[in-house]
Amino acid sequence: MADANSYEEQRRRQVEENKRKLEELRLHHLSAAVREAAAKPKLQKRKASKPRDAADDAPPRRSGRIATLPEQPDYRDNVKLGTGKPRQQKEVKPDHAYAIAKAEELRDELGSDYPTFVKTMPQSLTSLYIPAQFSMEHLPDRGMKLVLVDEEEEEFKVQYRPHSSSLVTGWSEFVMDNELVEGDCLVFQLIRRALFKVFIFRASSYYENDH
């Protein structure tokens, strides 16, 4: 009986000793972990980068009120780069201005029964550009032959090119036959769908009238 009690007492002491050692071991590990953590430099947490949205690359949207405002004019075309000086408009020669004035007088006299436009002869005599607004309103949107009738009632067939709103093939023949030069002014009157009556005002007539 005494041996049994002695065994139980020895076992109880052994268990308590094991518990004490285990607690010491836990405390040792905890202390070591604390010291290690204190010795390490603190790292700053980096914020996760926000995924780039395609909308970020889009131009800023204007509010409804601002969007209805007219665009501001760009004056850069009126300034020569490097000088800051506005471009001077090309001065119209007196004989050219005289021809234009006479042509505009006739256009007003002709009235609005037939569509008309005034065009000054350019330096290049191989083609002639028709005002785009006139082409859109009165001419077809496909290439075709137009007939030009001069003041001598002579007819000339000229190719009309809609995408450039111009008279091309055949125009140089009309120019040479009527001895047109730069500065002469023409009045085109659309008599029929593809037929123009052409009135010519020559710049040279300015000098013939004692100016």
C-alpha cells in the first residue's frame, strides 16, 4: 500500500515538473518571438494600385451646360509662327476689283430666277473651283459633263468633279478660246440642270475706261 502511494506521489510530482518545464519552454519561445519582432524594422504597407480603367484615358466629359457653348475660335491661322504678327490679306489689284464689281452688278440684275455665282479667274487656268455651297444645292453628287455657253453662244463641254467641286477636263479649252487671264471675273448662271450661261468681265477693261 505504501509503495502504491509512493508511486502516485512520484507520478504527481513528475507531471507537475513536466507542466513547469512546458510553461518555461512556452515563455522562452514567446520571449524570443517578441525580441525578434522588436529587432525587425517595420515595413510600410504599400497600397494596392488601383486597376487602370479605360475611362481614365478618355477625355474629360463636359457638363451639359458647357457642352452647349460654342467652340472658341482658333486664331493661330492668323498669326505667323515666330513673329506674332497677323497675316496681311492679299491686296486686290484695282483692275481685278473693277471686274469683280461689274460681275456682282450683273449678278444682282439677273435676279434669282436662275441660280448664279461669281468667280474670279485664279492664277492656275487648268481648273476652276465652284463654291461648295452652290455645288451642294444645285449640282449632282456624281461626275458628269457640264455645258458652258459663252457670250458668243459657243458651247464647251467641261467635266465636273463633285468631290472637289471643280471644273477640270475641258475647262482649259474654254479659257484659251475666250482668252481669259488671272483677274478676269465670270458670272455663271445655271439655265438648265447641266448648262451654264457664262458672262465675262475682263480686268483689262479697267484701263480702257480711263481709270
